[in-house]
Amino acid sequence: MRKHLRALVLLIVIFGYLGCAQDKTQVGWRPVESGTEAHLYGLHFADAKNGWVGGENGLVLATKDGGVKWQIQSSEKAVSKNALNKIHFSTLNHGWTVSILGQIYYTASGGKSWTQQDSQTQNGLLDVYFVDAAKGWAVGGSGVILHTNNGGGGWSRQEASANEHLWGVHFVDAMHGWIAGAEGKILHTQNGGRYWRAQESNTDGTLLGIHFADVQNGWAVGTNGLILHTTDGGENWVRQKSNTPKTLRGVAFRDAGEGWAIGEDGLILHTVDGGGTWTAQPSGSEQHLLDIYLYKEQGWIVGARGTILRLG
């Protein structure tokens, strides 16, 4: 009797595990209501619950429940008359967003109010990244790279051999970072940007997004389905097969294996083997997808005409 009972319990555990595993594979991207038709260009989460989106005409959206519900935190033109290209929060209170005329806006109140910081440039800023509440970088048109050590109280320009538009910046820690841009430009620093060195990308295509899972494993995406991958910190970049001619605007990885790339016409590509194989996933949207952010097991995507997608 006990043997039969043990066997029954074992079968229940096995089927329960298989059921959970099956449910996990069925989890996908689902549209959520944003409350706006404005184009949404950038998003960031400080934790699993609190996130922000920057968009057209200075619009800022916020969520406190992991992206299930979004509210307009700052209406259009309240922060800026121009589009907010990317947004980044280092804590629940401290955040930055960048715009097209060199504007950098800062909040110390979780987005309730914003003040403009002096960027000392008129070049359009296209991406921003902070490793903590003090150290951050912003990149943009004509090769501009800005850096702050005091939360944006002062921004200074870092020099690099680049005149191309720089579209994406990502750091894995305060020392190691990469920038991607037009004409296949990839820049790398090992000392917090005191010196930026160009890496050979073996392409002249425009790179619009870059992400590193750690100091060795990174990906860059761009026009015409371009995906590049490195396993040695960018010393060697190899093109991966995306099976699409569509422009890819963003890329994010959970680890060295699983990641997503997003782009035109609602395109979402997924990989579980570091990009050895990319497969399309349903998005429920035909709008251009412009930014992606992952936080542990969760994920979010934003795009044109108020599009917000949530993983789960």
C-alpha cells in the first residue's frame, strides 16, 4: 500500500512539474492599455513593480504594479516640447531622460517633477545609462558622449574617435561599457569612459541597440535585421542569422543564453542559445517596437502609437 502511495505521489509531482514547465513555455508578450496614442520611445524599471516610459512631446507614463496598469505621470509638453528618446532610473526616486536638442531632464521625486540639467551640447541625445545614482552616460548625434559623476550636477564630454550618430550605450559596471552607432560604430571602455576604443564590427550598417549580459557576452542590433554577437567583450563580433530584413531597434538578454530583439511592424525575435537560433514570437501588434527592458523574469516593450507589451 505504501509503495502504491509513494508511486501516486511521485506521479502527481511529475505531472505537476510538467504542467508548470508547459505553462512557462506558453507565457508570451501581451498588449496592455497605455492610455495614449503617442509614440513611446524608451522605458526603464527600477524594480519589478515601478517603471517609467518616455515618449512623444515630453510625455511620461508610470506604473506601480509591474506594468499591468499605466498612468500619465507628466502630460505632453509638461517636461519638454520634444520627444523623450530614452529614460533611466537608478532608484525609485532618481531618474533621467534625454531629448533631441541636447536636453537632459532629472527627477529626484520618482518622476513627479523634472528639472533640466546643463548638458553643454545642442547635439541630439539618443540614449542614457546610469550604473548608480551618481555615474551615468548619455550619447547622441555627431559622436557626442557625455558623462557625469554626480548625478548630472555636472556633465562633461568624453572623447572618442567618432563622428557618427551614437544610438545606444550599455554598461555592465562602472568601468566596462559599450556604445553602438551609425556605420557599424562600436566603442568600448574599460575605465569608465576616460578612454574609448573603437572595436571592429565588420559591418557598415547602422547599429541602434546594444546590450551585454556580462563583460564577455554582448549583442548589437540594427538595420536590415542586423544582429552582431561577441563572446570576448567585443574583441571579435560575429553576425548572427536573424531571418528578417526588418530594422531591429532594441535588444535585451536575461543571461548569456536567453534574450529578445525587437523592431519594425511588431517584430519580436527570441533566442535561448545566445543567438545561435532566433525565432519570431507573436507580439499582438503591427506597430514599430522601439525599446525593451527586462527585470529578472519580467519584461516590457514600448513602441509607436502608445504600444506597450508585457511578458507574462
